[in-house]
Amino acid sequence: MLPTDETWADGDRDVMCTVYDPQGKLKESMLPPR
């Protein structure tokens, strides 16, 4: 997900990644292990 033109103009530079399964719930976290 990218900032909109409006939020970019306000200084937003955050980019978020999303993961989803159209078939239902994810069975575990998709975050990398630490």
C-alpha cells in the first residue's frame, strides 16, 4: 500500500505490505522470524 497523493503532500512516505489469502484465513504469521 502506497501513500495517496494527498498524504504524500502531507509528508507521508510509509509503504505497507499486505498479505492475504482469498481462500480464507492465513494459518500463521507471514512476518519473518527474528
